[in-house]
Amino acid sequence: MAPRILLARHGQTQWSLSGKHTGRTDVPLLEEGRRGAKLLGERLHRPPFEGLVDAEVRTSPLARARETCELAGFGDRATPWDTLMEWDYGAYEGMTPDEIQAVRPGWLIWRDGVPDGETTADLTSRADEIVAWARSSDRDVLVFAHGHILRALAARWLGLPLLFAARVKLAPTSLSLLSWAYDEPAIETWNDRGHLG
């Protein structure tokens, strides 16, 4: 069986709740985010996942992803990996899309990028590195990370340009699964939050 990649977005934070671009700022989970992380872990330890005992687990080193991983019950198996860190938003760190639109009408992060931060080419390169790692594995992989890097990862898994990521939303504490269909990369499940009840 070709390896699959399971994507777990970190739990709710104050900044994700308010819509602020949270790149490298290390904001903590809210209580709702901690509760969601535990529920995600319960789901991943039940059928059909059964604790993903053979999967390799990696996490962004940022606290919100790392804590989600730990609360979900995978902290002791997870390797921190800087490549899974969120987009470096540079001058737009901590701003909402509406605030950015006020100074830069028509702006779209996936097309236009950010000043003084990581370029779209840099983000594409990081996503490609994650895809290459996942595909080279002889087993499934589980990653705990952030909204924009995971959306970029999905686009590149499918072999599509980064701009495709603008078309797929991803909520906090969601679970997504990238796999294969007819020997082609596919999205099997996306933005699933059924475990949150």
C-alpha cells in the first residue's frame, strides 16, 4: 500500500478565533482548543485508525501544534520538524485579512504573498519537502501543523500550484487525509471535524 498522510491542524487559539494571521508567534491553545485536541486524539485511537501504531508522527515545533499533538496522545512518538512551521507572514503577522485589505485592496495571500516574510516560492518548496518525505515513507505519516502550511501541502500533494490552496478551507482541530485514487494523489477526507461533536 502506498503511504498516506494524515493532517491534523492545531486546536483553537485566540488569534485563530479572531482571524489573525498567526505565523511564528507562539500563541497558546484556548481551553476549546485543548478540548478539541483531546477529542481528536480519542478519534485517532478508535477504529479505523487504532492509534496509528505504525505511522511516523511529526509536529511543528510551535506550541499550539506541539500541544495539540501531546493532548491527542502522540507527543511521545512525535519528532518536531521546522519544515511544518506556519507561513512566516512577515509584516502581516498578527493582522486580519480585513486589516490587510484596507492597506492593500484585492490582496490574496496565495497569489500575492507577504512583505518581509516567506515568499510563495519558499512555502511551495517547504510543502514539496513534506510531500517528498511522506511519499518516501514505507508507512503512513501523521503531521500536526497549521492552516496555511497544511493547505499548501494538500495543493502540492495533488501536484497543483500553491494558488489551489486558496480554494480549500481548513478549520482548527480538523483532520484531513491525503491518499491515492487510481494511482494518482487524491484528497480522501478534508476538514473533517466530526470528532468535535
